[in-house]
Amino acid sequence: MTVSLTAATLMCLAQNIYFEARNQSPDGQMMVAEVTLNRVASQQYPDNVCDVVWQRKQFSWTQDGKSDTPLEGAAWELAQEVAKEALSGKTLGSSATHYHATYTSPKWASSKRMKKLGQVGTHIFYKDTKA
């Protein structure tokens, strides 16, 4: 899958990485990027990064009412680097379309259509077998 590297695409993906996984390892951040890009590639989701990121009730940071401006400089720089790598095709090769933190238990995770792929840091990753 090829996603064009525009300023808007980079910003949306970097924000998603930053707000969802800035406390994770670079691999953990890449996994969040891959979930986003795998959704773009799926017919079950919008066909561009920004629409996937801002899709209603998909990522908690987009609906928490807090500022969407990254405040931690080093973490923001890393999120942007990970986003650039992901958009250039340097990924871990995951097919994950979903994840959640280890301290939550969303109902969708126990759905028969979800296949657990593994854990990176404090995120557990899944593939929607219908996506």
C-alpha cells in the first residue's frame, strides 16, 4: 500500500503515534502507525490517514477534549520520525487493525472476528479477520 507523504498525512499519523503511544518504544509506536495504515488499506475504514485517525470513537485522544498540540518535544520528534518511516514503507510488517492498552478490556477484543497477534509494550494488538 502506498500512502502519499503530504504534510497533512504526516501530521495526522504523527499525532496519532504521539497521543496513543509516546510512552512506548519505537517498535510500539510503529505498531500504532501500522494499525492506522492497515485501516487505510482496509475497505472497512476511510481511505486516507487523517480520516482514519479522526473517525468517530476510534482513538481516545481525538475525543478527550484536551489540546491536540504535542507538548513534549523529544517525544514529538520521535513520533514524526516513526510516522515518516511508516509512510515510506519501513514497517514491522504487522497486519494489526486494532489494539488496546493492557489495563483495559474492550468488548470488541473478545469478538470471534478478532485474532490476537501479540503485545508490544503496554498495547495488545489484534487483526480483524473481516477487515
